[in-house]
Amino acid sequence: MAKDANPDEKTGKKQSGPSKVVFTQKLPAKIRDLISKLQQNYPFFAEMHEKEIEELLRQCENETFRDGEVIFEKGTGGDKFYLIVSGSVLIFPGNAEIRLEPGNVFGEMAILDRSERTATAMAASDATLLSLHQEVFSTEMLALRSKIAIGIAKQLSEKLRNANQIMNQIADQLTDALKKIAEL
């Protein structure tokens, strides 16, 4: 599939950090399985054809992070988003903690507007991520660009819908609490 992080010349161990994703003529079975899983389970990839996903993956960097290593911090600039290939990632949008598993994407707002990160992301275990730089929108494949934008919009819509549900639950709880206080 991809080149792993460069081995340290002294220890022979993998180092954290990015390396370009490189494919041979035929996609390895592991990547074909990943593409199939992505298409079946994640709206971001559902409408992409195998060749489009292959092209998207070609534009990714393979990044590895050790357990507890910060991927990005809230308030820092962002120009790429991530797909979890293995391991898990914790997102800290404030006091909350959200655990993401393989197949999930995060950091997608940054690919649209290069704004500051709204949360901190940290590896919850040793993790392999594919990162996709904002420059993916310069790909010559117009259909792929469109599908990436639609995929990001769907992800953001789903997250917004979930946030709205949480806010409605909190509002209902607050209303109930205020009624109880008023009855006292």
C-alpha cells in the first residue's frame, strides 16, 4: 500500500510523521478491502468509485502517531484533514472527549477554510492516519473534487445534526430544571 514512516537509522524503529502514499500498478488487497469498507460504511466515500478513491488515496500522506501524541491543537491553523486507518483518536472540542475509530474522518473543516482548529486531536493508541491536504481541490479530476466537497458537506451536516440533538437535550434538561426550581 503505502510507504511506512521512515525507519530510524540507529534503532530501525519507525518514526512518527508523514510519508507519501505510493501504490503499485494493482492495489493491494488491504487497500481494496479498506476502499470497500469506506464505500459501505462512510457517507464520505459512498458515492465515489474505486478509481476515484484510489486517486484520492494517492494524494494522501501516511502519518503515524504514537499513543498520547498530539495530532493538532485547538487554535492552531489547519490545512488538511485525516482518515483513521488503524488505531483510535480522541477529539477534545472543550471539556468533552470524542473517540474515533478506523474509517472515521476528522479535521475536515480545515480543508475548506484553513481556519483555526476548533478542537485538539490526540492519538488514543498507536495510530496510522491518511492526511489529505487542502490542495486536493486542485486535482484535475473535476468529478473527484466535487465528490470530496459533497463528502465533506455530508460529514459536517451529520456532525451539525448530532450537535443540534445534544443542544436540544440540554435545553430540555434546563427547561425541566427551571420548572422544578419555579415550583419550589
